[in-house]
Amino acid sequence: MGGFPDNNIDNYELGQLPSVPHVLLQLIEACHKADVSFDELSEIVQRDVGLCAKVLAAAEQSELTHSGAAGESFSRQLVKLGVNTVRTIAITTAVDHFFSPFDESHGRQLGRVWRDSLATAHCARGLAQLVGYERTEEAYLAGLLHKTGALLLLQRAPTQYAQLIGRDLPEGELDDSEIALYGVTASQLAGQIARQWGATPLLVDALRYQRESTASILDAPRLVKLVNFSRRLVTRMAPDETLVEQAEQLFELSEAEVKGLLAGVQESVAAVASTFGVSIDWQLGVEQDFSTDSEDVRLGLARKVREFALLDGIQRHLAASGELQAVLRTSLHDLSMLFGIGSGICFLCDADGGSISAVVANCAEQEQISEFVLKLKPGRSLLAESVMGRRVVSSLDPGVAERLSVVDRQLVEMLGKEGMICLPLHRGVNDIGVVAAAVSRVDLHRLTRDAEFLRCFAETLATAVEQRQLLARGREEALQQERELKQSQLRKLVHEANNPLAIIKNYLQVLSIRLGNESGVQDQLSILSEEIERVAGIILRMRDITPMQEVAHGVVDVNELIRDLLGVFRVSHFVTRGIRAEVNLDDSAPPILSNRNSLKQILTNLIKNAVEAMPEGGVLSVTSRDRVNIDGIQYIELRLADSGPGIAEELLDSVFRPVKSTKGGAHSGLGLTIVKNLLSDIDGSISCSNGVKSGAEFIIHLPRSVENQ
């Protein structure tokens, strides 16, 4: 391969390669999406030669690609660059577009370059498939990039070069004119750019030799022939006798195959153009152009750039807001500033995902909104409908007013306007919450127009909220690990303290034997022995010491909690041990006000004990019963019975005190002590007994405290 002309590529502003605004709009909208995939971004970027060129340049400059940027999977390069870099390229290109020298006439020329580049890319890929060239994506990329040199010349001298290529000169004359005017041909310039990006030598040559005659490339590598012929076919858009002959010479293709290839190319390009509202009628021939620089397109692009800038400001504003409550208050302020929404209430999903609770509002006191805890069930509220359907809904939507629930009407009144709009917050598969905001019909019309921007705002807020929740969860997990570490250390100390106590007790026994029957001394030794036993018991109970925790009450569906836990144990313990669960739950039992975490630990300990009592398999019976009256007070009763050996008779009286259990090993029986203490904290009670034939049964009574009772 010969050297390139002595022309400094640095004289060309590669970063300002023009792009078709329609594709820019698609890319900016995709970058707005929280769940956008790199395959989706790759598909959009590879619709425009300017964007594609900038991504390749960024990949080479970042030194993230090591072996030929253009030879590596394009999607892989985007992954390495990251969404933020792609977003920056899109915004920078959009801003450059406003300051570019292109007018509508130049926009038509750019549209033609775009059409020919995309058509050549599709043609090269289709041709590669026909002739068995395996690197079809490389062929597509080479076809797309074949006009990068022409784009650079168009960017450098828009009027002059547009006039030059508008003359439709024969290729030899066009090369001569380009050299006379710029010192380099567009083909040479395209190859030089690709080489600078670290493209493979074959791809560089495919760009350099795209205008060479068919006779001169008969023995060239297939990629060179693919791009060369694809460019010729796209330039004419009609398989005349000359093109058919060239197809036969280069690839042994028939006229029918060439026509089929061309039809597929035309269909693919027309389909892409239709995604941004442009109709291409190939019956009009290659002279058909469309402008890439209309007033409507500029306004659309300006609107997207503005939204992007505002969202960036929102992200920074929320990031600087500190804790979760501050983030939510800031979001209500931003809603007011951006969308004219004056009043709002932020609801967040509870930990179990079954309800949403009002957290922050700018239209009511905290004491008022704390009463709003809404179930996420169909038909219960407009907010539940918004969260579950993950869509924006409004009380002013047609047909909605007639089915508003009482809580919906209360919220509309509290917000203080004609209606209410519900903006769901979610990240991926995780529901975060919903914002209820005051709207009038005029507001709703404006928000409908800005629906995409409103959705992006919701995604930005959901991301900020999720980050704060993850941080809080991380801090709590760190504290829990620290508590567990201290508990472990305490257990070690207990173990170490028990050793000298055991030695002292043994020596007392030896001393008692040596002193004989001296009653006074024996009484004193007995007292010492009892006190040592008491100290040992105190030290043993220290293992059950946990940090004081506030008993946080919430709405708990006990039956649902039981089903969830049995589902977990069924997979992890029941199947492997041959245990069968018999479940008989009273569905009339309502959700009660209690501590979900405490109930979960209580049931977990009891089920785990039952499993350990049936190592060879058995039956675990779990029942619930509503409205059990004890001394005039209503309770919900839970019974857990196993078919194991039961509780040893000598342990029945002290089963809820920390004594040695029948599990064997070093178990101290603290699990049931914890159960009793947790039940005491929530005003519950527990009793136990052995079955008539076998097994143990535990009976729990929970106060039937119902919400709004």
C-alpha cells in the first residue's frame, strides 16, 4: 500500500462532522431512557455516518480499544465508552448543529450524503451475506463510513463542495477536482481518518479504493470489492448492464441477485427514514433529496437539548440535597419550577411492596399526610393504579372522575386544585413510589405536550430516591454486621468466662469431699456453688443481649407472612428433608397493626425448630384463627405443630428460659427465649404442649389491632 498524500488531517475538525438531526433526536431520546441497552444505542448511532465516526474517534482517543476500533464489535465499543460519553457526543453534535454553516439547501445535500451512506452500508452487508463474507458488520461499517471524507470536505467548504458534488462529475474528474481544490480526494481522506482511528488495514483500503475501476480491484480482498461495488450500485440505484457485468466479474452474481439485493437495500433505508417522518420514494431515482435542516427539526432538536440541560441541572440539584426527605422536598420544588405544579405529595413504596405511604408534601403538615397509607391493589385508588400500571394517570382523564375513591377525592382537595396527576416512580423492575400533584385542565394539556420530559423527570427522581434508599440500606447492613460482630465477640467472652467458673465449681466439689460432713462448712460451700451457678446463668443470658430496638408498628397480613415463609422453607428445607406442610389459614383474619420484622423472626424460629425436630421427615401443621376471645379481648390465634419427638418432660416448665435444648451440641435453647421476648414486645403471648401421640405444638395469640378500628 502506498503512502497518503502530504495533507495534515489536523486541519480538519473531526469533532464537528455534521449529522442528520433526525437521528440525533432519536439518540438523545434513547439516552433519556433509564433502561436503554447498548444494542439499541448501537443501532441508532450506526444510522448516521457523522455520529458513527465520532464514536470511533472517541474510542480511539480514550485508549479503551486496543486492536482496531473499526474492527471490533461496535456495540462493544459503546459499552467501553459508556452511556454518558454517548450522551455527551449527542448533545455536543446537536449544539454544533446550531452553529454550523449549513442552510436548507446544504441540508438537502447532507440528506443525500446520509441516504447514500446508509444505503451503501446496507448494500455492503447484504452483499457480504450473498458472497459468504463472514464479517458482515465490518462490511456494514465500511459502507457507512465511506463518505466521511466527503463529509469533512463538505464541513470545511460547504458551498464550494456542495456545488462540486452537485455537478455529478465522472469519478476520475471528481478526484482531480478534489485534489486541485483540497490536495486530497474524499476517498483518501476517508482512509486516512480510519487509519487514525486504528481501523484494520483492510477497512482502510476499502475506503481508499472505493472509486477505483472494477478492472483494478479484481484481485483485491473481498472487503475492498464489497464497498467499491456497493457504492456504485447505490450511486445509480438501478442495475444497468454495466453494473450487472461488474457484479458477475467481482462476485459471480446474476442480474436477479443484484436486483434482489438493491430492493432489500431500498426497503431498509426507507424503513429507517420513516422512523423520523421522512418518506423516500425510490421510483423518483437518486435525485430525490430531503432537507436535514428544516425549521421544525431545528425546533425539535432545540427542545431536546433544553430538556437535557434541565435534567442535568435537576440531577445535580437532587444529588446535592442530602438525605431522602430533602431529595423529595427538592423534587417538589423542581416540579413547580419546571412544570408549574405548585402542590404535591410524595408517596414511597413500603418495604414489603404492598402499599405506599405519604412521606413529604408541600401542601399539608406531616401529621396530616402520615395518615395516608394506601394499598397497592386494583381499584383501591388512582395512585395505586399509577404505580401498578407504571403510567401517568389523572383525575381529569375522561371517565376517571366517576370512579374516584374517597381517598382520591381527599387528596385532590388537599392538593387544592381542580384535579390531580399521578406520576409513577420506578427503576427497572423496582417500584419506588408515586408523586401526586395538583393540576388544572390547562396544566394537564401542557403536561401532555411535555409528556416525554415529564417521564424523564420521573426517571431522574426515581434514580435519586433509589440511590438514597440503597445508601440507607447499606448503612443499616453495616450496623447490623457490627452488631453481629460484637455479639460474636460477646459469645467468645462468655465461653472464656465459663471455663474458670467450671474449674472453681470443680474445686468446690473436691473441697466439699475433703472437708467431710461439717455442716456449717458444707452449707457455705453449697451457697458458693449456687452463686457460681447463678453467675454462669447470668453470663449465659448475656449471649441473648441485643441492642435496644424501637418496636415499629405497621400493617401486617399474618396469613400472607406465613405463606411467604413457608414458601422459603419449602424450597430450602422441606423438600430436602421430606417434610410436608399442612396449612389451614383463616382468610377472614384481617391485617393487623404489629411489627412485621418481629413476627417474621418469631415464625422463622418456630418453623426452624420444627424442621430440626424432624430430621427424618414429618408433618408441620400451621393454622390461623380469627376472633379468639380471651378475657374479653379479641386475638388472632396461630398454631404450629410438628410430628417430631416432642419436648422432654423435664424441659416443659422452662422451655422459654435459656436452658440446654434437646437439639444436641452446644445449643442453649435461646431461640424460644427470643420468641417469648419478641412476643412480649408486641403484647402477644405463647404457650406450648406435647401432642397426644408425638410432636410439639406452639400456640400464639396476637392482639387483633386493626387499622382505623
